[in-house]
Amino acid sequence: MKPISARIDDLRKEVDNLTALRDEARSEWHRYADESIYYRNKSVDAEVRMHDLNNEIEYRLTEIAELEGSSK
């Protein structure tokens, strides 16, 4: 069995390694969270554009129908 001081040294090394892994995971988490926000905002913008364009299409189709109806 290892002396207590050796075990303490081993545990400190493990803590150092785990701390480095945790910091790496935290960095990835922040990066992906930022990307998620960015793409969510892009998605919302695209959805708004899509609905605006649908409204424009409907407006023009209505105008076409009215013009065709009045020309008969």
C-alpha cells in the first residue's frame, strides 16, 4: 500500500487532470451555447422573412384575382 503522502499526490494529480477536463468542457459548452443562440436568432429571422413573403404573395394573388374578376 502506498504511503499517505503518495496517495495525496496521486489524488492532487487526478484533481488537476479533472479540472483541466472540466475547463475544456465548460469552454465547449459556452461555445455551443453561443452558436445555438446565433442560429436560433438566424432561424427566427428566416421565419419572419418567410411569413412576410407569404403575406406579399397572398396580397398579389388577391390583387390578380380582383383584376381578373373586374375584367370579365
